[in-house]
Amino acid sequence: MRVLSLALVLILGCVGSVYAGYRVVQGEGRAAIAGSDIASARKAALAEALYDAAGKLQTKVRGFSVQSASGMFREESSALVEGRFKGYHIVREERQGAAFMVSIEAIGEDDQNSCEGKRVDIDVRHIGVRVAPGLQGHIVQSVNEGLSRASSVLEQGVSFRISDQRWLPKLRGAERFGASDNDYYSQLMGEIPSAAGYSLSGTIVVERERRDNLIANVTDVSITISLKLRDNFSGAHVADIVKRVKFADRRSIFGMDEAFISQPKVNIEPLFDEVRIELERILACRPLRAMVLEAKGGNLLLSVGQEHGVAAGDYFLVTLPGSKTNGWQIVRIDDVDVKRSSGKALKPSPVVPGKSLAILMR
Amino acid sequence: MRAIGYATVSIQPGRSTAQKQLNAIRAAKLAAMRELAEKLYGANVAGQASVAEGRIVNDLLRSEVEGLIRGARVVSIQPVRNDVYQAELEIAAEEVYALRSRGRPVFQ
């Protein structure tokens, strides 16, 4: 029965939440050796170790006790273990007298992935402005001024940090390999695209909208911000953010020469404030990722530091796609700089190559 | 936060002594875990006592506990006498804080 439960637990591990955090848990299991059947005892001990590790992720405990007048004491307790694993490896296994012992280290998925205390990188890339012909000059000027202040509005975000790279063209997908012109220019300027972060780019469209009725000519100025959030590492499209605002422009009665032109004061900062709130919603609970910038032996340099909320003692999980089962490594952070951190790989293998992706287990 | 649980070996199910010992260890761990849950979340306790002519005639004490434990670490498991195993568990302070801030869980 327990083996079946464990199988279910491991199957559940395959369909875990996308935004789940990870934590390392140890488990130890022992099983009695019946006769000389060590193989069965080892299997049972491994199952017990997995059960033990899963219990460290989450155990629901219920207890009930009654003491009657006659002094009879009855107590019942039950524990329901629930845990999902990404993988595990056996640290130690040996025969201990009449029992077999297995000790494991497992990567458990943690539903309590913290949405606080970490900041992902967002590179604000090119945001173009398209203005419909015939619009008043001061409107266009207001939009451009608002755009120049966009970074300062977005910088108020608590779960991300902004790098203003609007002078760079849109992402082309090769940034993480350091092969694109964008990287060359940005490194010259000291602004390295965050390969493990996100990028934001798009357009602002300013146009005139007519909403005439039978007696009046009604014209508004409509401003639409359409931004695309992309994953710098994979190049994948993460989300579209579209925000729109309208300002009254011209009002006149048909047949009359007089018109009320409101000379609208166009301010697009509130629109970027809405963008900031949307970004918080999308990114706050996503795990913090880092790029392995250097890997020498078991020492690794990661692309995130204090500004991202990383602290000494944090653990990062590095999964190595394409490798065989259990292709993962744990990195413990020993030293944290403002924008970089360094740590050591805890397992002798697999060896982590440079430009791997590491995920903060918190 | 630490808690200790005990379990008797001889009353455990199992064909061999080794199996009974392992089951006793498991039972001791569960008892310690229950104590941890009581310390973390408290327990519902109900009691009733009756006295007639100065003499206890009915005395009933009932307690219930329900809780979610995460990150419990085994401090030690050892035989304390020939037939009894003792398990000591602990939860780190930050885990205690996190569990308490989540509030008492409601199970189905």
C-alpha cells in the first residue's frame, strides 16, 4: 500500500505547479531483511526514505485521546504525508545488522514558494511611438515626455528591477549566447542584458477617435500602450500588456462654426503605473532565475546578487536538460555581491557548464 | 521547537524483532509529531468530572489536535529501555514562524 502511495506521490511530481518552489530534503529509511532477501529490503528502505523525505515537505497530523474514569487511556494519531519530488539521489546505503538502511537527498516541490523577497530583472527595450497625422503637437510632446519618465514609474515595482535599455532594438533571441550586436553595444555601455530575466518592448499608438452623433461632432484622443513581455532565456512570449486611455479633444455642434477644443493635458504616467501593477501580478510569484556566468570546478558565479534578494546560504537548483535521469545539481551560495553571487556545487556530479540556468529554491 | 515521542516494541505488528523495532520507531516519530502539532497549534481539550459524596464518580478527559507539520527534523532515535523507543523531532524557528503565520489548517 505504501509503495502504491509513493508511486502516486512520484506521479504527482510530474504534474507539479509551474511556479512551485523547490527545497532540498533528506530522507532516511530502514527495512528489516527477511531471510537473505537484501534486494527487497533495499527497495522497502528506499520507499521508506522517500516517505520520510515527503513527510518533511508536508505532513498533516491528527490526534485524538480520551482518558476515562476508570483510568483507561486511549490515544490515536494519524499522519498524512503529501510531497512531490523533482528527483532524488541516494547518499548512503548499507546493511545494518538485520536491517538495510538507505539515505537519500531529494528535490521537493514546495507549494509555499515565496512571492516576496526576490526581484527578477526586466530589460525595458525599444518602445516605439506611432502618432496619427494631424494631431496637435503638444499631445505628441506629452507622450514623448511621459515615455521618458516610464522607467522611473516602473522602477517602483517591488518584485522586479528595471534596466532601461530603450535605445536597444527589440530582442532577437540570441542574447544569452553573447553573440548578438545588442550584447556588444550593451556591454560597451555597461548594461548587460539579463539573460535569465525578462524584456519588455512594444509600441504606444496615439490616434484620434470620432464618436459623432446626430447633432454633435465628438472627437477624442486615444492612447494605447501595447507591450510584450518576453523570457530572455528562452525567447518565449510571456504576456501581452495592453492599456488604453482616452482624452476629450474636440466638441462642436453640426452647423455651427464654434467648437470647444479642450486642449487635453495628456499624461501617460498613470498608464505605466497600470503596466507596473500588471507586471507585479505576472512576475511576483515566479521563481528567481540566474545564469551561470562562470563554472570552474565546483565553483559557480551566478548573475544575481543582493539587488535580486539573494543572500548567503540560499540554494539554487540547476537542471541540465538533455542529460540522463537526475541531471540536476544544487548550488549553495557562499558570497553575495550587489549583482553577482558565487557558490559551490554540492554534488560531485553532474558538472554544471557555463550559461546554465539556475533557479532559487525559496 | 522540539518534541519527544515514545513507542513500545513488543506491541507492534511484525514477524521479526527487527520489523517490530522499525514499526516502534515509526510510531515514536508519529507521537513526537503529534506533540509538535500540539505545541504549534494547541489542542481542543474537553473534560468532565463528577463528584458524589466527596468521591470522584466520573472523570473524562478528551483532547484533539490537528495540524500541518513541515520540515520536521529527526534529532535522535534511540532505545530508552529494552522494549521502548524514543524519537526526538525538531522544527527550525523560521519554519515554526512560517507555519504559525499560515494559521491553523482546516482539513476535509
